[in-house]
Amino acid sequence: MKIPSVLLQSLGLTPLQAAVYIAALELGQSSIQDLSRKSGVKRTSIYNFITDLKTRGLITQTRKKKRLVYSAVHPEQLLEIEKTRLTELERLMPELTAIYNKSESKPRVTFYERLDGTEEVYADMLSEKKPILVYEDLEHMKSGMRPGFYSTWPGERARRGIPLKSISRDSATAREFTKHNIKLLRQTKFMTAPPLKTEINIYGDKVALMSFRQDAPFCVLIEDRDIAQTLRTTWEQLWERLGPVVG
């Protein structure tokens, strides 16, 4: 039986764990050997995670004629378990919120690996909906990111009404891209610099430091009001000293 992906997501199970749970539903009271035969999961693997399934309330264990047997809880009980967990979380929410609020004065630093992580940060910019100031090297951003992402993200940002002002390393790629500045809600000033292979985005109280190096791209996201304001101020001072605005 193919395990529905929604079951894995809803219960937080691995494919092997889900297979054993389904087998237990079908068999009723059964031994580890029975579960292994029915699910196709090795007994040694089941022994490795059966305790976790019991702890999470998905499987019960009883003794029958000097041997251990296992049963899956009724599916309706799973719903009640989740309702109980949600109620407990709601009860704890004031305490958790208080802890979170106390930590707001502390900077938050998150490290994102690979292009997937960098794209998460670009998605965060769209969610924040704050104006973006950026130091950019479009030549290396274009070669470092997936082609589809490079061509669609600016349009999505513009569609959401998020303006962007860039100090961009002067290159043929950047000159070509800035021809679309008006429709993309962009303003650009150029600076002469060696290849940067990096990008710095300042938005709200956040600063995203991105590296587009080919071997191991990454992003460091810093959330701190003072750091963001310091970089925003220095960015604005450099902006005033540079040449004419494009777009």
C-alpha cells in the first residue's frame, strides 16, 4: 500500500514508521514479526523506532501469553491527541510569547546553506513587504541563482509593491537589467568595483548577507534594529555621493 504523503506530513512520520502504523491498523494485535512481514520493514528497523511510536501515542504495547503484542490506536484517537496538544499549546502561548518578547532586544542570526536557503531569505523579503536597499553584483547573482528564480523574483516583488534601490557593480549584465527598472520598481546607481560575488540586502530590521560562490553558496540573516540602521545610514550616504539614478 502506498502511504499518502499527507499522512506522513500530518503525523510527522517517516515512510517506514507510517508503513508500520498502517500495518498495525490492518492486523490488530500483532508481534514485531507480524508487523515486519505485513509492512515490509525489517524487524531491526522497527525495534529502532517502535518506542517513539509508543511515546507519541500511535502504538500501544501489551503482553499476551508471555509475548509482547502491539496495536495501532484508533484513527479517531489521533485526532483527539492532536486536539489535546493544540489545547496545551494554546495554554502555554502567553508564556512562550513573553519569552519571545524578552528576546526581541537580542540580535537573531540565522545561517542558510545552499541556494534553497538563500531563496528562503528572498521569500522573507517578500513577506516583510519593506523597502529594500541593496549592494549587488548582478553578474554573479545571475550566474549564482537558478535562472527561473533570477527572472521571476523581481517581478513578484514589484507586483507586491515593494520598492528596491540598488547600488550595483557596473557591468554589462547590470546595465541590461536596469533597462527594466521602472516596471520593476527599482532605482539604481552604479559603482566601479572588482567582482563582488556577494549581495547585501537591508530591509526592515534585517540584513541579509549573501554569497554566490559556486562551490558553496550561503546566506547569513541578521535581525537587529541597530545593525540594520547603521548599514542603512552608510548605504544612504554612499548613494548620495554616486552618479545619476537609473530608473
